[in-house]
Amino acid sequence: MWLNVAFIVFFPLIAVSASIWYGMNDGITWREISAAVFCWSLTAIGITGGYHRLFAHRGYKAHGSVRFLLAMLGAAAAQNSAIAWCSDHRYHHRDTDTDGDPYDSTRGFFYAHMGWILIEGLRGDQYANVRDLRRDPILAFQHKYWLPLAFGVNIILV
């Protein structure tokens, strides 16, 4: 839980503070703004095209190199590993707006969007619904090392 709090609360505060400091000392140009938008776009593709459409819903098939790239970009978004993210998402679709839904909207807007990350722990059967993904060597690697990958990919992107 505290790792989630760090990612949701402390890292954005550090990023905003560092950006303000950088802007006041060196100025911010279109180059920095373009780089930020570009990096944000890549991580959004990792989440929407990779974690969501490809891995969680199996909406399309992709070559291993594309799957690897999407898994790395998804890790850079710091929304957990693809296996953990997809497990939550599949439970969400199976149990929408019930106690089994990880992001149950009947518990309020904040809970549905962020609160569940800060409050909920792992289910006993957390990854039972993603056995297919656990067998994927790319996703098994990404799951095991997602936190160092999140930092590493972000450093490479910057």
C-alpha cells in the first residue's frame, strides 16, 4: 500500500516541485513541453494499447517485439505490472459495481478512480483470472521486475 501512496502522492509532488524549480532557474521551452507530451503519449499507448486492449481483453494479436515494447511502456506509466493491472481489470469487468469490483463506483468517485489503490490489499486469488498472462514469458519478466523497469524506461525516455 505505501508504494502506491508514494506513486500517487509523493512522486507527483516531487515532479511538480522539480518542474517549478527547473522552470524558475532555466526556463521551460517548447522542447521540454514536447518531450513531456511525447513521453506521456508513449505511456498512454502502453496502457491503452498494451495493458488494456492487448493483454486484458486479448483484443488483437501482436508480435513478441510489439508485446515487449507495450509491456515496457506500460511499466513506465507506473500503474503496476501488466499481470496485476489486467487481473484487476478483468475482475472489474466480471464484477462491475459490486463488492468484487476492485474499482466499485458505488463507493464514490474518488474511490473508483484512486481510493481503491490506497485502501485495498491483494485478493487471495489475485492472479487466478490471468493464468494466460502468467504463462507469457515477457509478462512474467515484466511482473517480476516492473518497478525497476518503470524507473529504467522513464530514465531512457527522458
